[in-house]
Amino acid sequence: MWRMIAGDAGNLVGQIRRGVLPYCVLAMVGEKERYGFELVHALGSIDGMVTGEGTIYPLLARLRRQGLMETTWRESATGPPRRYYRLAPAGREALAEFTGSWQRLRDSVDDLLASSGEDPF
Amino acid sequence: MRADGDQIVADYLSRLRDAASVLPADRGNELIEEITAHIAEARAEGPTAIGDASAVRNILERLGDPADIVRTAAEPPFGAFSAGPPASGFPESRHPESRMPESGYPGVGRAGGGHAESGYAGTGPLAWPNEPGGGRAGALEITAVIFLLIGGVVIPFVGWVVGVILLWYSPRWRRSEKLLGTLVWPGGLLAPVLLMLGAGVATVIPSSGTSCSGGYTETGMTSTGRHFLRHVAGSCSTTGGGLPTWLAISLTMILLIAAIAGPIFTAIRLLRRAGSAPAEPAADPAALLPV
């Protein structure tokens, strides 16, 4: 049986974050294509979203290999060429599916948490 | 000072390179390239204290420990992303990565809980990823390098020009690399081929022209009096141009080696930069195939 222990919630939040991060990346390239540094910088600026910005690069590579994102190289006026990411059709499908599930789960958990004081069972 | 910052970055990248040695070569190289580019972008974007050691430390701190980054690259993906793409319609033989397990690289701890069963099966068959600028050089880049190297030999000059056009058309290289590809050497391997032909002719002609191994060569074929006199003196070490034979041969050899090594070195460099060539090209010939 699974037992809750004090301090476990922090670990759980970490796991949730790890699970939703790929979908957050997909959502960020849904509207317009972005290059790696731009994506990583934006995600890194969201409080508590990532622990190390560098770990996002392997995730980008994985999403690309899985065909969820497509990439294009573009020259940069200032430095080396940049790899731009955009959502692939399969990624759009995966994101839509996740968005629905996430909203349902979030609403259900919110409801339960809000009502937990009123009706203990 | 900028030099301090450069040194800190070099140390960091060296640690990353060491850690990434447990990854397959192409993934490791790609990761190092991405992180290097990230640092360059972050430094360029920073305030006036671009090279300031503390600014650089801040960038690297945000990136995280190289070992953690590599562990993320090596560990099984989390949750729904754990399964690879569905097998239907995937040309396995063309994609070496698909045969590679996502986890279990030696020396890398597995941080945990991927479930291989929960995959993307629910979203229907995925199309083969269209990845023009993937982890390795695309067809465009490889074609460009091939034309630069031997295009000029197959279709004199024109083939090489096609290579140059493709080189400048591809967004995958910096301007400096494109300049390098254009200038070293114009014509690609056409120059050494011509040189070899030329050297062949040059060795045939003088040998017939200076058949005067003896001291007196009244029958010598040389036209000018100067040559004639030399021949009479019995010196056969002179060729038509007046260069000693050994020097002419040495110069030709040096020129030949440079003319062969130059284009090949440039080609390897361009392929590397395009993200293709693994550290040891012989180990994985498939890596050079267009994706």
C-alpha cells in the first residue's frame, strides 16, 4: 500500500512538473516558432518550472526525435546558425489531448481541495 | 575581464564533454553544440559586463551541473514521453536512433520512473518526422560538400560552382565557414588531379628531352646554347626550367599533399559543423547518409 509521508508533496510536485514540462514546451512553440535559447530562457524565467536550464536541451532533442516538433536552421546575424522549433502535426495532437485532460484533472482536484473542509468522508 | 570568463566557460564545457562521453557520439556532440551556443547567446545578450567572470558564472549556474544535463539526456523519458514513436510506418533501418534504447547508457544513473507502456499509441500513427535540420547534416549539406570536393573533377569547374551555390544556400553554416569552403581550395580536388596530370607530363617530357646522361651530348635535343653547354658538361641533374630535379619533385609533392589535404580537411570541417560527422567516421558510416 502507498503511504503518504511528510515532505512527499515536494517530491510529487517535482514529478508533476517533470511530466508536464514537455507539454509546456509544445505549447510554447504552438503559435510561433522559437529557437533553443529563446525557449530555454523563457522556461527558465518561470519560477519553479525548471531546475537547470541545460536539462531542457535533451528534452528538445527528444521531442524532435519523436516527431512532435520540427526544426529548421536559420542563419543568425550575430553568431552560429540557430535551430528553430515549431509544432509538428503529431505534437499539436498530443498537446490538444493533454490540454483537455489537464483541465479536467485540475478542475476535479480544485473542487476536491475546496470541499475537503466541508464534507470529510 | 573577458579572458577570465572564457576560461570558466572552457572549464565548464570540458566537464560537459567528459560527462557526455557516455552518450552516443552524435547525441553527445549535439548536446555540447547546443550548450555552447546557449552560452554564446547568453553572453552576447548580457549587459556591458559580457566577459565578466561573475556574469558567466551566473549563466553557468542557471544551466546547471554538466553531470545533471547529461543524466537528463541519458535517462528514460518521463511519463507519456517514455515510449518511442509507434512502430507503424517507421523505416527502422534508416534511423539508427530508433534502435537505440532511451536509457541504460553505462555509467549513468537512472533517476527513475518512466513507464514504457504509456505511449503515444492513443494519438494515432505519427508521420515520419520531417527533420530537415536534424542532428546530422541534411541532404543539402552533404550534396554541397560532395560537389565542392569532386564536382569540379566530374564536370570541370561547373560542378564545383554548383557546390559553392549549395554551400551559400544552406543556412547550416556560418559566413566564415562558407568563406573557408569557397576559398580552400577553389575547384576542390580538381587542382590535385590537374597537378598530378601535370607532374606526369613533366616527368615524361624532361626525361626524353635530357636523355643526355653522358658527358658529351652533341646529339642533345636542347635548343638553347646554355642548355647545350650544360649538357656537354655532363650534368644531368638540370631540367628544362633550371630547377634541380629533387627540388622540383619536392615542391610538386608538397603542393600535391596540400592540394589534397586542403579540400578534404575543409570537407570534414563543414560536415562536422553541419552536425553530421561523428568523431570517428569509420565507426558509423550510416551517420553520413542523408536523413
